[in-house]
Amino acid sequence: MDLDNLNSVPERGNSLVVRTDFEDQERWKTVLQLVRDPVQEFGYTLYAHLDVVEDKVCRNMPVEKLLAALPRHYRYSFLFVVDDLTIRDDEFPVLVIDLRHERGRTFRALPSQVQSIENNLSIANLDFFEFADAADKDGVFRGFR
């Protein structure tokens, strides 16, 4: 989904993954494929239900500006961001931002964990802090151990 600005986020849509780095199209495609691929967890196949914001108005946009740009009607409590660190790092750690309880708190997640995060946070099965607190020392969530 291409948006003119973040205020045009649909009232009823999926969780958002916002692209803020536009330097490497091939690595972007890789990340997008990884977060869209189904994963197996506890015998279930999980899919991330995502709408993609791929608008150059978001280029290099810091967390504070992304938070300010989100419309009030955006119903999810979290946001995924593919930024320059995601693109540069070989693990492609996606930035995850809390929009409700500790607004602006972040952690990073392997793309293969986005499906579980999206599914669990969307239905309030788990809270943001449970994923954030389970991140490794480098701030990347690689799954519950």
C-alpha cells in the first residue's frame, strides 16, 4: 500500500510495517519476504497480517516523527519499521515500537519472529513488554527460550 502520508492509514487495516530506508531494494525485498513467509510455532502456522507503507515521505524518519505522524484512528498498539539498521544488519532486525503502554519503547526482532509478535499483540494474548523484556542483550528478540 502506498500512502501519500501516514494520515491516510485506513481505519480498518492490518498492522503496519513502515519502510524508512530506501538504499537497497534487494535487501528490502528480502526483509519483506521474510516477514510475510509463514512460520511454524507450537504446531500452528502463523502469518503476519501486514500492510506495507513504502512511501519516501518516511525516508530516514526517526521514531518520534513516526509516532507523531500516525493518525489517531490507528488501532494497533505497535508498529514495525524497516530502517537503515534493519537493511545493513545480516539478521535484518526489524524495529518494533510500542504505541500504547510505554509509547516509544522499542526493541528489534528477527523477521521470523514478526509473525508471532503481530499475532499475539493483535489479539492481546501477550503484551509488548513480554517481547521487549525477552530480547537478547543486544536488544533483538529471537524468540522465547
